[in-house]
Amino acid sequence: MFAVTATQTDPDNPLAGLTLGEHPEPKVPDGWATVSVRATALNHHDLWTLKGVGIRQDRLPIVLGCDAAGVDEDGNEVIVHSVIGTGADETLDPKRSLLSEVYDGTFAERVVVPRRNLVPKPAGLDFEHAACLPTAWLTAYRMLFDKAGLQPGSTVLVQGAGGGVATALIALGRAAGYRVWATSRSEEKRERARELGADRVFEPGARLPERVDAVMETVGQATWDHSLKSLKPGGRIVVSGATSGAVPPADLNRVFFLQLSVIGTTMGTREQLGRLAVFLEQTGLRPVIDRVLPLAEARDGFAAMHAGEIFGKVVFTV
């Protein structure tokens, strides 16, 4: 079958290890199911894999990709939950992994996953939009509706508008009745964030009109000081990534004096993915798609992400 694989890693030139071509058909263990992929979405996780982060060299070559929507062996339209683990909350399983870390991922004509990882795709949600949900949108859903503890009408600051999680946070927050503010270094991305539903947009580090109830943090070191200073007493920072660095000054005096909470989160559960799909079906909300490409042109999508030239999701169709 045709697949997009990582055959080597290079932190300075990640695209050097991106290989497109024939790959062996996946084997199907007991309790697992084969999904014929119709659409699959690109994540920064795929680029980090090519840089050598979170992947053991003895796993190479490995099919890339975490997200997919397709059709199972029985003809059911499904969304693939990409967290491979056990327990009621598989994200807490210490042995959990994402597709493309231990097991082949979704950038292929077919992917094999545990049968419990299949989530019904609502009929009103097309394959391209459904494929955007399992990583970025699920992470954002859990951040806002599980970890942040917010009531509708609360004010939320989203740092770094433009990435997949950040755009999902803006869209979901607006649909849920939050007042959403966002930051970006790019004037173009600030304007896109406003069009997506952000009530106010700011340059990074800008003084805000008032302090916010919660900050959604995926940038890390570059925005951490601003995130702490933007919170009301008793506010929360929900952290799901640190693309600019993972060890900022903690400013513990501010944390304890203002009784701030720092809450980590990663991905989400199968049940949350199912609720997210229903939320989109009920509200009419859809993920922002930057571009749709055939899987055979995946290199162009990777190059655009590597250059920071995207707003929303890159989707590959099979």
C-alpha cells in the first residue's frame, strides 16, 4: 500500500527523512480493526517525529500520522482515536502511545488500531473535517471543557493563534459562549483569529484590558511570563504544549500569592472524542482547514508546516 513514512530523523533537516512510496500491508492482531483511510490530518507531532523527538531509532521506518477518518471492515464510517492505551482514561496509562510512535500511523491507505479506538463519525461531518479532530481538536476540547473549569461567559486567552490547537480553542470557545482573546506575532494570523471568533486580538506580551479567567498555553517559554501576568487571582493556565521551550522561569511568588493553578493535559479520551464529534454536529462548527492535498503530495504539506505558513489544519486525502 502507499504510505508516508519516517525513514530517518534529523533535528536540523526533518524533511530529509520523509519518504513516500510502497509500504507493507499492516498485520491485524486479535481485537484490532483495519480502517480504510479516507482523510488524515497533519500535526506538529509528525514534524517532531522527523526531528527525532519521541521516537526510538529502532522503530524506523514507521508510518507517520495520528489523525484519520475512514471506513472499517463492516462499512461503518469512523474516526480513529489515536491514543493507544488501557483504562477509563487511556491518557493516564503510563505505557500509552500515539499512533506513529510504537505502531504505524495514519498516513497510509490503511491503518490498524484497537477496535475500541473506533468512534462513529456523524453523518453530517465529512471525512476531511472529521480527520482534524483526534489530536488538535480533541486536545483543545479537553483543555476548555474538562481542565479549565470555566462557565460560559468567562474570558479565555489563547496564546499563539495559528496552530491547530490554538485555532480549535478559539472556535470551540466562541461556540461555547466564552469571551475569547488571542495573541499572535503575525498581523495576518491575528486577523484570521478575529474572523474565526476571537473577540480581541493582541501582539504577544501586550497589556490586556483586564485579567482573564484562564489562559490556554501551547507555546511555552516565549509566552509563559505573559500568561502568568494575564490571569486573575485564582485563575488557571492549562498547558498542552511548549513549542518555544519547556523551562521558563516559574515565577512561583506570583503563583502562590495569587493562588494560580497550572494544569497539564495531553490529548483526550475516546469518550471525549465522541462528544466532540457530536458537539460539531449539533453546533455546525467545523475545523479550519488551511489546505487539502492528496496523500501523494504530503511533502508540500510538511514543508508548509515547517515554514510556519499555515493557519488551521493540513489535510491529506486518500
